[in-house]
Amino acid sequence: MLVEIENLRVQFPTATGMSEAVRNVSLTLGQEKLGIVGESGSGKSLTARSIMRLLPSNARITADRLQFDGIDLLTADEPALRRIRGRRAGLIMQDPKYSLNPVMTAGAQIAEAWRVHRGGSRKVAAQAAIDLLAQVQIRDPARVAGSYPHELSGGMGQRVMIAMMLAPDPELLIADEPTSALDASVQAEILRLIEDLVSRRGMGLLLISHDLPLVSHFCDRVAVMYAGRIVEELPAGELTRATHPYTRGLLECLPTLSHPQRRLKVMQRDPSWLI
Amino acid sequence: MADMIDVAALFVRFGSTQAVKGISFRVAPGENFGLVGESGSGKSTVLRALSGLNADWTGHMAIAGTPLTPRRSRDFYRRVQMVFQDPYGSLHPRQTVDRLLSEPLLVHRMDNIETRIRRGLAEVALPDSMRFRYPHQLSGGQRQRVAIARALMSEPDVVLLDEPTSALDVSVQAEVLNLLADLQQARRLTYVLVSHNLAVVGHLCQRIGVMQGGELVETLTAEDLRAGRVKHPHTAALRELSVELEEPEGAHDPGLASGR
Amino acid sequence: MSAFTTVLSRDWLLSETPASRAQAAWVRRYRGWLQFRANGLAMVGLATVAVMIVASLAAPLLAWQNPSAQDLAGRLAWPSAAHWFGTDELGRDIFSRILYGGRITLGMVVAVVALVAPIGLAVGSVAGYLGGIVDRVLMRVTDVFLAFPRLVLALAFVAALKPGITSAIIAIALTAWPPYARLARAETMTVRNTDFIAAVRLAGASAPRIILRHIVPLCLSSVIVRVTLDMSGIILTAAALGFLGMGAQPPMPEWGTMIAASRAYILEQWWVPTIPGVAIFAVSLAFNLLGDGMRDVLDPRQR
């Protein structure tokens, strides 16, 4: 197993004691594509970031088991974590505008990621950067390599981010809302690209999103989170057979073109979901 | 009946780029008109020119028969209001809900401020206890309700909606869309809704304009859009994608990702 | 009577659901005060400033010696029961000179701040919000003022006017406002294109209304911080002017002038220049602590 999580809890100190952001989450991930879906504040991002130990400094994290490829992440020291972060596990974030360095060309940033993790001369790294850009299906990789982030569209920026993450050839890719800042058509392209790369390279993928139907097209399994808990986990193809009222609610409250409704169904939140 | 909104041959430029290239549409009173397109298609630019935020336009625009000039009258700002995409960014961070809602009333020298604020909060289903909260103490959905209440304070005829639900969770989106539909019924409002989400536009609007590269490539009814009676390939592409991705995997096949 | 007690009750002041706008405002103030009170350093600052101001105002009651009475036989005396802080180079009682000097020094600081903050805010927010030619003209004027060393410019102003406290206040204010204008302009530029300002514009509000009611409150907290950091600088500029004979005129007991006049004795009779120095230091530090506390309270997002 690539990732094994058992009873993960993430807490934050507040004025009135500890608030629990993630409660008793258990999941495993092999060379497969797992989607984590939930609304803002459900703890989906925190769960994924726990694997990289990239949590806010005031977060308190406990778990019966939190392992990456057999390495205990709870006891691992900073150098050991650095060997995982970015090298064996890559993170793609929501908005490439904020995660790319505005004063470096796309090619230089990818080349730097390459050199940090694999060494080699500048020339080799620059060539590798262009290869990587070609792998993320950029038609004119040499031109994009020479462009600055502000000269790239949102979708193009996200491709550059993905290329950068692929440089060290990671085993796990965590994508945190990778497409919610993008247009629908670009969104589909990027997700298809990620899915394709992950399948071809035999990586594990953790795709975090608030859009349940969308995620189901690109994942093998989907875990639905609500208020810090996984309320339901099921194969992506069987979402229509979801039993938890929250999962059903997420599917039913979306307006659709194919099934017009006069009024949208509004989710009735049941306090018992919290227990 | 006379048109509530009439836009003809509207051009808007940003510096040297032509963001909107001569588009025309009309909206009847009480009608919902949707503008869809990808980012950069110019849909939001049309809305900002209409609202008076962008004065650098040429062409003809009229609200209820009155032609618009780059400089708008106070009465215009009373009759046409706007709701923005990001409900946190559109509320002043240092002002309470009460202050936010009273601002349009003070500007337009309206009476019964107390009653109007209470009624405004009730209309968007916010409890009175929210009245003296700051935006950061509210959830995303509550903030968007405040923004809607503020837009309605001056009793407008036209409300311009710029991606009003795209920053919200899907469950909250449903609540806000229902609220917008109810308010329109109750107040006989005319909406112009801009969104990249075809399903949202199709849900709320009777007629839809599809924009691409600053041009309005097709105007069609929501009925036709749902049934797939589209003429322009861009509309067809947007529709196909939306229909394919809105259903969960396994609900209907063959989807674009099936067989992989 | 009962209405009065409800108004003063803690519950009324801490209500989560205020019934009226007035109550909401009081709740806000009371919460702010509670938060301020929880900040120990800020309270130290507030207490120090309060003590200094009260002591200066009550100088005639607290200081039993005439601050200008000379006693050349007992000059440069070590602190004693008769002269708590000792005497200066002319045998004047330093304790009463500190108290009376507080009136002048603190008064100058307050007057300068009261002039500088509004001018800077006005110039900066108008330039930042309107942009274009207005911005260019106002900012070039600001640059002209910034181009000269502060003291030299102040000296020139006082020389052109008439040496004295009023001229010193005006001169310091004239040289101190440009950084505030820059600060206010930078803050304004970050908010002028936000949706919430667009929303106010769409409500039909006029430019003066937007600047005054929506933009200036956002610039206030950084201006307050800047003011508290500037306090000591203002005192020192006032002292420098006094030392050059352009500010407070002898025998007026102004703290800066007191240090300047006695600087020759710093090695042998070190307490003579040190005591006014400690006073300046204490006031500056207290204003800094106070300002930090106020900034935290003024920003509701941190609550």
C-alpha cells in the first residue's frame, strides 16, 4: 500500500477548546485513483495534506497509523519528510497563479524541480523540462518553457504545475481542487491528462474536489467527507447506488440540463450525520 | 411589451484589446437572460459595462427605454443592481451587515431604514441575529444572501448576477438559486445571469446567449438548449461537456471517461 | 432606573443578538475594550500614557517648585528629598521641569499628529482612489516634501515663520505628512478595485462618500501604527528644533530642549540629561504599545 491512514484526527486549538477538523478518518491508497469529495470545511484538504505533513503549524495531528510506503509519517523527521514531499509525492494546488513563481519562466521552474531532485547539468534539466511539458500535452513546449506564468492561461499554468510535479517521477500525486479555477472544457482536459499520466506511470492519485459527479469520471473510488468524517466510500461507478443521505443530497442538489427541476432539492442536514 | 434591457452593437475595449465585439440582445421585463461562455469570452465585461463599472464602451444600451451614457444617474443605480461572484470580496470587511444594508438606503435617501433592513434580512431568510455580524463571521452562503439583500435594498427592477454561485458549495448553490427564483417571482425582477456553468444558467434562465471570443454566437431558449436544438458548434460543445460531466459515473453511458 | 441598570449590565453589553444599532455599537466597544484589556502590554502603554498626561495636566498641583526658579548655588544636584530628580545646570528642579515639560512636549506631539494624520490620509486616499492626473499631481507634491531632509525643511519653515512652539508644530507637521500620504495611497490602491468598493459605487455613492466612509476606515489601522512609531521621531525633531533655538524657547521646559541644554554633563552629572531622555523613551514606548493594541482592536477580522 502506498498510503495507509488509520483513525487520523486533526485538531485546532480555539478559544473554547479544541475543534476537530478531521475525525477518525481511515483510508488506504495503492496504485489507484481515489477521489475525496466534500464541501468546504469538511476536512478533505487537511486529510490529504496530512500525508505530506503540510498542515498549519497550530494543527495537532494524531493517528493510529499514518504511513507512506511503509514510512511512519508521524515519527519521521524533517529530512525524511523532505525526501517524500515533492520527490515521492507531488501536490497540485487549486490556482497555478499563486503556486508558480511569477518572475521565473515556466521552463526554469520545471528545470529547477528536476535538478533539485535528480541533479544533472543545467542543459540536461532544461531539455528535461521541455520533455515534461510535451508529456503534459503542450503543443509547443519550447515556447511555453520560455514564457512567464502571467503569459500563460489558467489551463496552461496548471499543465506547467503538473509537469513540475512529474519532474522527480513521484509515486503519489495529490491534486487539491486542481481545476476549480478553470473553465469546464479545460477542467475536463486537465483531469483527463492527470488520469492518463497516473495510469500510465502507475502512480497513486488522490483527487480532492467539491464536485462529486465530476470526480466520479476520473477516479476508481470515491470517499465522501462530511464534517471531518468519511461518511461513505464506494466505487466511482456505483455512485447512483449511494446510500448515505449526504451523498445522495450532493448528487440531487445540482441543477442539470438533462433533468430539469422547477425547484432544486435542498439538502436537509441531519444532526445524526455528525455522530 | 417594451424591453427592460436593450443592448445593441455593444463594443468594449480594455486598452488595445477588444473584449466585446458588437453584441446585441434584449431582455423583456421579468425575464431571466443568461450569458454563458468560457473565461475571456467577454460575458462579465458585458455585465460590467451594463452596470456602469466600465465606462469605456461604445454602442447602444438602454434600461426601460432610457439610453445609458458612460456616466449614470443616481436613479440608474437605484434601478439596476449587481451581485458579485465572490461573496467575501464583495462585502466591506469592516462593516456589519446592518451597515452594508443601510448604505444604499442612505445614498438614495430612502425612509424607514429600520423596517427595510428587517424586511430585507427576512426576505433572504437570514435571522435578525445576523444583523450586527461582520462578513467574516458568516458562512459563504450567508454572505451571498447578504449581498443579494443589499442589491434588493434600493428596490431595483434589474439585478445583474455575475457568477453568483460559483464560489459556493453545491448544496449552498441550490439554496441560493432557489432564493433567487423566489425573489424574482415576488418582486417581478429582471435578471441577467452570467455564468460558465450551463446547467445553472439553464435552470434559472428562459433565454440564453452563448459568448465566444467577445461575440454572441447564439441566442436560444433554455428549452432548446436542453433538447439539444443548437445551431453553433461552440454551444454544442459546451452542452455536450456539461451533459457528460453533470451525471455521476455509471448513471448514463457511454460517458467520455468510460472504457478507460 | 431599571432601564439604566439593564444598559449597564454585562449581559446587555455582551449580547450576541443586539436589539438596536446603539446596543450593537456598545457591544462592539465593550468587546473591543475587553480584547484590549486582555493585552497586557497595551494596558501598560495605556496606563503610562494616561499617567503622563494626567501628571502633566496636574503639574501645578504635583510640582511644588517653580520650574523656572534658578538656584545657581545648588546646580547639578543629585536627586534628594527637596529635588526628586535633582537640579539642572541652572539649579532648576528637574522634577517640576519634567512635569511642566510634559505639557509642551506631549501637547506638541498631539498637535502634530492631529494635523499630520488627516492631511496624509486625505491626500493619500484621494490620490489613490481618483488616480490619473489628480494622483500624479498630489504624489509629485508629496515627493517634493520627501526630497528634503526632514530637519532641514522644518528649520527652513520655522525660520520663515517665527521661532516658537506654534511654528515648530506647523513645521514638523508639514514635514511629517508625506509618508502618511504614501501609506494611505498604497492601502487605497489595494482596495479601490475590489468588489466591495464596486458594490458601493453601484449603490450610487459619490466619490467623497466612498473615500470617507469606505476607504479611509481601511487605511486607519496602518496609519495608527505608523503614528505610534513616529511619536519618538516627532519628539526628537521638536527637541532638535528647540536645541537650534527654533522650537520651544528657554526657559520653557521642553524635554528635548532639556536634553540638548544639559548634554555637556552626560559624563559627570549623567542624570541631568538622562531623566528627560527616560521620559521621552517611556512616552514613545507607551504610545507604541498602545498603538499595537488599538490596531488589533480596530481590525474586526482578528476578533
